Amino acid sequence: MADSNSKRMSIIVTKGSLDWAYPPFILSTTAAAMGLEVTMFFTFYGLTLLKKKLDLKVTTLGNAAMEMPMFGMHIGMPNLMSAVPGVDAATTAMMKNLIKRKGVASIEELRAAAVDADVKMIACQMTMDLFEYTPDDLIEGPVLGGAATYIETATKSDINLFI
């Protein structure tokens, strides 16, 4: 844990898809390794990243920048593709294969690294209630808190990110 004079960073985590799970965990573990005190606030769909069993997916819908390396080039995935049955499953499988092939850590590994680095994780109580999750649904370690808990942290942070 960082000392009281160290820099602090907070991250609001709002997305729970595979591609949106990487930025908050990479940034939090990197910042912690650099000596920052890091707090992650998981709310709405981001809360699913704290579930014991992860089943993360990727969707092409609304992601106009999504290009996958295939056939020696980068092929864009038009939004219309998301309407075709099985495309999200195929896209998810392609992304997971790419992650594995390139030796990128899994979200489970990054999450464990964040826990090991003493990154404070706050599970949004309102979201827990809204989606009917219980603490038993989540990994060990996150504390429950609400917007006031996050704001108290954010006002003491040098860096505040919304992902």
C-alpha cells in the first residue's frame, strides 16, 4: 500500500465486456506498481467484473473502430454484423484467441494482480441491489459503497478516470 504522501488514482468502472475490462485493470495495476494508491469503483455493468466466474464477451454493435487482424490485413466489423446470429460469439472467440496468441494476460490474471497490489475495489451497493447480486456472487476483497464513498475517494485523488 502506498504511503499517505503518495499520489492517488481512482477509476470508475462502468463496462463489463471483454474489451472494456482491460483498460481499468491495466491502468490500475500499472499505477499501483508505480506506487500510486488506487481505488476502483465498479458500478452498473462494470460490477460484473467482480463476479467470481467471468463470462466476458465482445460485441461489434456500436464499435465502429473495431478491426480484427485477419487474412494479413485489418478487417472492420460493421454494426450490421451484430444482427447476424452467432457473430458476437465468433467475435468473442476471435478476441480471446488473439489475446492468448499474443500472450496478453487474462482479465482473471489482471484482476488477481490488482488484488495482490492492494488496489482498493468498491462494489456499488445501489448496483448490487438493482441487479440483485449478493456479496457471495463476488470475489473476496471488494468493499460495498455508494456514490458518496466514491466521491470521498475522488476528492482525495490526483487522477480520476471514467472507463
